[in-house]
Amino acid sequence: MTLRQALAAARERLVAAGVAPQEAAIDVDLYARTILGWDRARLLTEQQSPVPADLEPRFSEWITRRERREPSAYIVGIREFWGLDFIVTPAVLIPRPETEFVVEESLALVRALAAPRIADIGTGSGCIAVSLAHELPLTHIVASDVSAEALDVARRNAERHGVADRIEFVAASYLGGVEGDFDLIAANPPYVKDGDKAALAADVRYEPDVALFGGTRGLRDIEGVLDTAIAKLRPRGWLVMEFGFGQEDDVRALAASRPMLSVVRVREDLQGLARTAIIQKVAAQMGC
């Protein structure tokens, strides 16, 4: 059997299991390249060659896992984010492209500061904290999470990218017990409604509930982050927060009910959906 035939058969298996054809093609190529250590060019040039001995049995094992709709990021153990490769396990949410807007907006707000102090609430894999530390060599970041397993993954990613000495990982809900205030807080809190679990794609249901679900209305942790911003941001400090589809009005209303916060603008993702709120803590008013 040639490599082309083996890859085609694997794609057919995934499509039969319900994976979209284009996604199946991407998955199969990713698995083969990862196992063999090849780039895309070599995978193409070797199509008519016999199946390499090193491909099996791992390749078939990975295809079987994907047939069960396990996400490819968990199967391979790596997901790219902000141009960096992040270790991912089932203990953490898989980084999404739209979360890169949190990094982009955060950088735009603090680049002019000499040594900004930043917090990343619910760090998960550490993708936001590590990306910011990678871009801001003088910054100090506090990254919190309620999951010890997630913090272990985040620490590994910080070490992988050489920024572990500038990120303090804290087991905490929001920033409970963390001393000092911050120039910027970044957050991608859980925002899926608890009742929506059954409607999620099969792939998403592999991800940890604690990182996905935000209560009956999906707003529990968004409110928690807003309250933390009031308590922990310096005057005129910034909160950059991701939220879910259809939650813009709720986020604006929740911020408006907190007079110390002002929604400066909302960023849309590449599909034109409102997904990232840029919120400022107003300066304290002087009494008469």
C-alpha cells in the first residue's frame, strides 16, 4: 500500500464517522506529519512511496480516537496560538483563534508602559499569559486558575517558551488572595450556558466543564471578572475580556451597572461577531 492510499483510507474512516471532509483531510495530514516528523512538502513528495514503517501503529490509534470525535489538539497534544505551539491536554480548553484578539488588544493598550503589571484570569493552557510575556519582555504577569491540572499545563508552556521567570501561577478563583493592583486584566471566562451542554459539538464536549460553563445564563464568571476588575485594576486600568455569541448586550448592561467600569468598545471576530470587550476602570472622583 502506498502512503497516498493509507491516507485516503484514513480520511474515508473519519468522514464515515461524521467528520467534515475538509477537516478530515487536515486531521489526517496533521497526524502523519506529526508522527513522521515531516513537513507538508515531504508528505506530498512521498505520496507514491510505501507506507513508512514508523507511521504505525500510532497513526491508526489516532484515527480511532478521532473517529470518537476526540479533538485533534488533544490527540496530538499541541495547538498553535499567537504563532507559538502550546501543549494542551484534556485539563485545559483548546486555544481558539478568536482569543488571539484578547492578546492583540491587550498589547495595544500596554505596550507604551515601561513594565506593565498584568493578570490573566482563568489561564488554562496559559496561552494568553505566555503570549503576552513573549511579546513584553519587561512585564510581570499573574496567571490564575481554579484547576491545579490546568496550572501544571500552563507552567509547562511558560517553560517551553522561556517566560516562566516572569509569570506567577496562582491557584485562585479570579484573583482571590493576590496582592497588589494591575494595569491590565485579560480574561477568557467560561460563558456557555449550563443548559446548552447537550447542544455542543461532540468535539467540544471533550473539553473541561469548568472552562466552558458559566451558569444558567452563562454570565456567572463574566460578572466575577467585572467585579475583580473593579477591585484589582488601577485607576484607568484596562480589562480585555472575551465573551460568547449573543452576549454583547448582557456584557454592556453588566458593565453599566458598575459605575466604576466603562465599555470603551467591543471587538468583532473574523466572522463579524462581537466577541471581545475592552473595558476601562474610571478614575476615582474627588469629593467636594
